[in-house]
Amino acid sequence: MDRQQIVEVGQGPPPADAEDLGDVALLPSLVNAHTHLEFSDCETPIGEPGVALYQWVGQVIAARQSATIDAKAAAINKGLTESLDAGVSLIGEIATLPSEYPSHPRFSRHGQSPELVTFAETIGLSPQRGNERFELTEHHVHTQPSAGISPHAPYSTSRPLIQRCVQLACQSRRPLAMHVAESPAERELLSSGSGPFAETLKQLGVWDASLFPWGAQPFAWLIDLLAKVPRGLLVHGNDFQRNEIEAIAKHPSLSVVYCPQTHHFFRYEPHPVAEMLDRGIRVALGTDSRASNPDLNLWREIQFLLKHRPDIDPEQVLAMGTINGADAMGRIRHGRLQPGSLPLFNRVPTTAKTLQEVYQDFAEQPLRHGL
């Protein structure tokens, strides 16, 4: 290993100048494939556990109406520090523009900071709002080498605007992330043009009856569209049905990002993540934000699954928190321990004698960042 990359991985007697780390399991850096750092100043999630998504959306809008660029920058710094302390080296960040991100790692220790892929949030049901947000997104993509594109969600972004985002992602060869199939209420809105989400949009003053419904199979259309981009991240996917999972599995360019503790906060039905993995879909982990999660600690997302989803192979859980997220965003030097990878490590104390005992320790023991 040198300061730039891992140069060799092997086994056997260590070299004379090797450092003994004691009884630990060595892990690569973690990858948080989805978060909103601007909410990192929330001490507790917004709303009560089990709140309906359509109600929560209104609460979030009300809570953030007066947020300034300086306040967002401070929250972003706080979230980056928390992520670094949690052993994360790469973040898929949804950027609500205009936002300021640090140009140097003044917020971290040891001269380190997580790498960011900043997905410019593009939102709007009206043509005017959509055009305004798309112009900011275009500028972000053309000026930021690590930029991505994020049409927000089907309930907040018109189909013409989603199509423009897909076209931009294809032209610029950038990744695209979108919140998709978050709740049954979203499906009701898209398939019938009615239900509680429709009422929420009316209350917010953004309802346009010409935009809904999309049709009987709204996510089939959306999956086929998003499959055109170089790398597409379908965020949450709590309500995907079997035929939609089958459709996603046909497109290696698509990944699903699962946020376990946020899913638990909303008290949704069990996530179909096991079925997705069985179909060969790349599934990555995210924390979402402190607006729906008590922290940004991706290791706790891994531990949550190790404790609560025995139907998922622990090795797959670790891959979801490391290599899968890196591959989803096209950052293949992150999330793995192999020659050419970045020399970023985490360690977990363990005296286990078997692999099963190692995974049991992973479910309970804290993760320590670095060597």
C-alpha cells in the first residue's frame, strides 16, 4: 500500500515493518449511496414514526422554507464530518441548488473528506418551475466534474422534465438518481390521479390535473426510461412489485438504493430487497437524511439488516454497504480491498473463530475508521 492506492493483497507471514492491528476484521471504506446532507442539523427526524409520506413531505417543506444557503452549508459540513467518522468515503448526495460544498477538507481530520457525487435535484410540476430547476441542473453538470442529475420523484417532477433529465444524463454521461416507488400512495396517484398524494399537491398549490394519472403501469414506463442513462439509481423502491423487479433486473445499468432505517421510520411493509438480490439486481445502501433517520451512520444501516433481515446473506449486506454503492455511481476505487483501490480502511474488533461469529460481531460491535 502507498498513499494513493492499495498495491498488493496477500496472505502468509507479514513483512518485517508491518503494523499489528490486534484482533480486528479489516473492511473497506463504506459507501452511502443516498443522502440529503442539508438536513444534517436535524436533531431528530421530522414527524412521528409511521407518518404517511404525503404528510411528511408537507412537514419537511414547512420546516425548511426559511433555510439560508449559509445554514445549508453548515448542515452539509456537519453531515460530512459525521459521515467521515462513520467510515464513509463516498456519498451520493442530493444537492438542492444553490448549495455550497467545501472546496477543501477544513471540516475533517487528517486531511480526509468523503468524496461526493452531487446529484442536482430537479423538481417541478409546472413548466416555469421545471425550467428554473433544469437550468440550475445544466449549469451544475457543466461545471462540476462529480455532478449527477436527480429528477426528484414521480409525484413532484413532470414527465417532460424527467425526460429532459434523462436526455441530459445520456448526453453528459452522468449518473442519475430518482426517488421511485416510495409508498402505495404514490402508486395510487400515478395510476388513478387521485388519493392522499393528490390532495397534498392541491393543498400545496402545485396540482395540475393534466399531469396525472400516468396509466395503469406507471413504473414500467419509468423503469424503461431510466434504463437509458449510463447509471441509474432507483432510490427507496419500497413499493416495487414483482413485475417491476423483473423489469429492473433486465437492465444492468440500474441499481436500487435501500435506506433501511428510513424504511423502518415510515413503518412500511417489509422491503422486497431479498427478491431484488435474488434476481441479480445491484442493491446499495443509503441513510437518506436526518429528516427521516436518527443519524447518518451507514454502519448502523448494515447492523440493522444483520439483526432484522436474516433472509439476506451477511456477505450481501456488506456488499450493499460498500462495493455495490461504489459501482452504482461508477467510483470503482471505493468500497473494496484490492490492488488499485484507495487505501481507505475500517476495522471492527473481533475474536471470532468462524465466519458466522464474525458476522455476529459485526451486528453488535462499533466500526472504527482508519488504521
